[in-house]
Amino acid sequence: MKSVSLRTLHHMKQEGEKSVCLTAYDATFALIAAQAGVDMLLVGDSLGMVVQGHRSTVPVTIDDMCYHTSAVSRGLDHSERRPWLISDMPFMSYATPEQMLNNAAKLAQAGAQMVKVEGGRWLAEGIRKLVERGISVCGHLGLTPQSVDALGGYRVQGRDTHSARQIYEDALELVDAGIAMLVLECVPAKLAADISQKLPVPVIGIGAGPDTDAQVLVLHDMLGVTPNLKPKFVRNFMDGAASIQQAIENYVKAVKNKEFPTEEHSF
């Protein structure tokens, strides 16, 4: 089977086929997820919370991200079908275009095929510079965890007309700057559906309803092992599964068949 490419993911959007993303932080789970059929793996800065034990993603460094990206990439070397590999750029590692270039290069050298940045139109200049140099970029709008304190906590974004319009306009600006993919986190399902329909790039949702082009979950959340945390948009796929691989296979199947997420997982 061929490895998943950016072209593959864009074709899936055009054909109306859902794609599936999952976080991974090490070689073993990366290989399991690849064998279970995920289309994309995200080395998320969520590792700061689920691996390192921090209360937020803010303490994660670029060195942390490079370490885990290289581990995941090596795990995928053993898979017949290699998912598309995205890595988060951590807090304040892309505050200027120069920082963005230098740190994106480090992630690419660690094995990332795409880097993800949180924020709106202020990122446009840096994104253009990355794209000009052949580095693919994924945007991230809505709830941006690196700014969780400024946002007043983990709250749904885009509920009112003004903030919804701002998210929509930021999405257009990022596409114009050259992003090849966009994550929408914790936004109303209708807003996510409208943006997904109007944008030419694949839109990955998490807590963004069923009508985005793809879905992503944090590995530990979908396995039901995150302590004291049960976000509305998460389903425990370990329920009734005989193994972790089967749980991930069930997640892949549920997304592909449009059985997850449902209204109960949406805002």
C-alpha cells in the first residue's frame, strides 16, 4: 500500500471521504496506529500534558517536539502504509518569521512532513516564508491550547457572530498565506461545516462536529486513560475492544463511516 501524501488527503476531501488523524508520541504507538489504518499522525504538544504531566502545553520545548517527532518517525519506518506526519510547533517557537523558519527546519529534520501553528492572520508572513522553502504548514484556529490562559480556559470559541466571523476570516487569510491543512478545535458544528465547505484545503476537527473533512483525537483520550478528563467531544474506543489496535481500528471505522462524532460530541 502507498504511503499517505498531502495529495492523498486533498483528493479524499474532493471525493468526500473522511480522513482520520490521531496523536502519537513514541515509536510503538505510532506503528500500532499506522497498522490500524489512520491516515495522519500528529505529534502534538499535548505531550506536555499526557506524557510529561504539565497542566498545559506551554512548557513544551522545540527540543521536546524534535525528540518525540523523531521517535514517531522511526516507528513509522516499520509500517507498510505510512501515515502523513504532522508536528506541532510549541509555545513561542514561532513568534517571529525567523523563529518559525529555524524551528520548522528542526522539526522537518526530525521527520515531520508538516508543521502545525496556532493562531490567525498574524502568522501569514511566516507561513509564506515556510511555504516558499518547501515546508508544508497546517493552521489551527478556534480553541488554541497554547493561549488557554488568555482565552479564559478550555472554552468553546466562535459562539457569537463576531468571533465566528473572525475565525472564518482568519481561515481565509491562512489559506491565502499557503496553509495546506487546517485544524478547528472546539467551535460550533455549523461554523466548522461552513468553513470546511468553503476552504480548498482539508479541515481537521476536534470538538468541531461531524462535517469537517477529518477528525483528530488525543490518543490517551480515545483510549480512556487520561485521568479525570472526559471532554464532551471524546469517545472511549477501548470500551468493548480487545486490544489497543482494535480500539484504534474502531475509531478509524467510526470516522470513515460517519458514525463519529455525533451530535452528542458536538457544540
